[in-house]
Amino acid sequence: MNKGKVDVLLGLQWGDEGKGKVVDVLTPKYDVIARFQGGPNAGHTLEFEGQKYVLRSIPSGIFQGGKVNIIGNGVVLAPDLFMEEAKALEASGHDLHSRLHISKKAHLIMPTHRVLDAAYEAQKGKDKVGTTGKGIGPTYTDKISRNGLRVGDILENFPEKYAKAKARHEAILKSLNFEYDITEVEKKWLEGVEYLRQFPIVDSEHEINNILKSGKSVLCEGAQGTMLDVDFGSYPFVTSSNTICAGACTGLGIGPNKIGDVYGIMKAYCTRVGAGPFPTELFDETGKTIRDLGHEYGAVTGRERRCGWIDLVALKYSIMVNGVTQLIMMKSDVLDGFDTIKACVAYKQNGVEIDYFPYNIEEGIEPVYQELPGWKTDMTKFTSEDQFPKEFSDYISFLEKQLETPIKIISIGPDRDQTIVRK
């Protein structure tokens, strides 16, 4: 933890690495938790004291009493879904109104953005990207084309601004001959806008830099994962924002010299949701076993996640583009029962072996595996690394050597307590 700096926590694979749990474990050390990109398409599941919570837009530090949580300008926010999420948390006894600050510059996901999302996907036919249909892409498109509505817009002449943006969408939908009815959704959405007004709506870039100036510590939380980054992921099967560390600078208004540690989160294996290339995907019984043991179903959508062995080629690439300083390995316990574990150490691209992540991984890519002995031990009750079986310690050493980055934290189960911080 660095006083006067932001530490960044992000996923290194295709999302779903377990960031929510780690933020919750790390937050006691930080004064402020800030979310810098993404929208309600990313669910962070947290489990503690027998309760399960799914956060979509609200930073995972909200459960730690007294911490300030900031939704940054790089986030896209759906007022209706935000209201639903916030009210559910309030019902469970968490006071959000004083502790959750929202950037004026965050963009609003409108009801018509979701309709556009569905219309564009329908148009693509078999080339579907496999979006969650939450309107994320069209909202970021409007942001980039300078047609977006922002949270700050609800404070002045909002009905006029909303009507103008909606009319623009309606014209596009008409040209696509897409049938829809947003009457009910819009009612709830406008109710959500009123609800948003109850929160501190702030100039988050000033707030965060003043917090840093006062010597306090900030943890920045990303959504999705590096391989879904719009620039560096498996394009076009990606999300519409920068999920990498640089996204924390643009999504919160922080200078690069203010970044301290970069925590990269990975699973001990690999998963992916939706369409798109996935070199180490397993279509056999092993893949199914990993899915069942790891409960690999989407936190928001319930979709089955595709499962495969760990991909070290992709991970090295992620570590490089993010400047990762320490690694956190999740779901190690899922591999507890396997006789052998595989790790992809290179790709064969059209018959030629390569050890770097190429421009296109859509076809002609074959993983080259190294096999390691499994540890065949139930580690879920362990409380320190001294209890690790030799084979698991060897697996960690192998990964650290390959990735040239220390693995600092290891998760051996979903609960907050099932987390081992290595010496």
C-alpha cells in the first residue's frame, strides 16, 4: 500500500477472476476505493458471514464501514440498475448515501442504448460478439462520438437533453426496422435518475487528487479483464472500455506518476464467457469438471463459463501491458483433485512455435502444454502457506519463474477467510 498513490487491482484474463473478493480482502488497508471503467455487465460476487452479494456498478469496498467509494468518470452507469443494486445493499444494512460518490463525468446508459445493443447484435447474425445486452457498447460509442449523456447532465435541463438523445436513438432504430417497447423500462429508469440525485455527485478527478495530496491511500478497481480490453484484448470479442492499468488514469483523472502497486488477478486455470477465441479451452470431461467445481457461471447472467488450462502466453502479455508488480491467484482449490495440471507455455501458430501473444488468436493457434503433478490435497481449510503440499508449492514456483512476477496472495475458497497472504 502506498500513501499518496493509487494501487490498481485488475483482472489479467477474460474477466471473472474473483476481483470482488480480493478488493474486499484488501480494502481494510485503504482509505478510498474507486471504480474506473465498465458498467453493470460485470458482476463481482462477494461472500461473507453466510451472505452472498453481487455488485455490478458499486465498488467492492462498500462493505467496509466508513470507506469512501467512488464511481469514476470512466464508468457507464444505468440509473435503474444502480438503484436496484443500491437499494438491495441498503436493505442489508449498508448505508451508501454518505459513502458512495459518483463522478459527474460518468456516462449514463439509456433505455434505448439497450435496445440498440440488441438491434446491433441481431444484425450481426452469426458474427455476434456475445454482449450481455446491457447497453454498454452503444453508451461508449455515444461517448466517443460526443453524443453521450453524463451524470452531471441530470443537474440541469435534463428532460430536454434526454429527449434529444432519445430521439437520435429512435431514428437509428427506425432505420434498422427494429421493434421495441421501452415504456415500463423508461419509467423505472427515470425513477433511477431521481434516486441518483440523492448521492454526492462530484468532480471525481479533483476529489481523488485532493485525497492523494492529503496522504491517504486509494485502491482502484477494474472490471472485466485484460483480454477484454478494447485495444489489447481479443478484438472484436472484447468490451468497449480500457480494462488495463492505463484505464485507471483516464477513468479517474490520475497522472501515471501516481500509480503505485499494480495487483494482477488470475485464476489457477482460465475461463471465458460469451463468444471469442480461447486457445486453452477444454471441450472434454476435464473442462466440465473445472466448471462444476469452480461454479463457473456468470454472476450477473448465469451463463456457463468456458473453461481451460492456465495460459501463460496470454498472462505474460497481460503482465507486460499492465506493469503488474504482484500477482494474486484465485481458485487454486478447484484443482485440488487433479492427478496432473497443465499450463500453456507457448502457442503453435500454423505449425510454428511462438512464445508471445500475436495480433490474431482466432485461428491456427494450438497451445503447447507443460504437465505438472497435481497436489491431490484438499487445501480449503489451510491457514498458512507452510501447509501447502510440495506439488502446489512447486506449481507456484513454476508460475513465478515463467511470469517473472511474485504471487503474493493465494485464494483457496470463496470466503473472505480462505485467503493466504504469502510472506
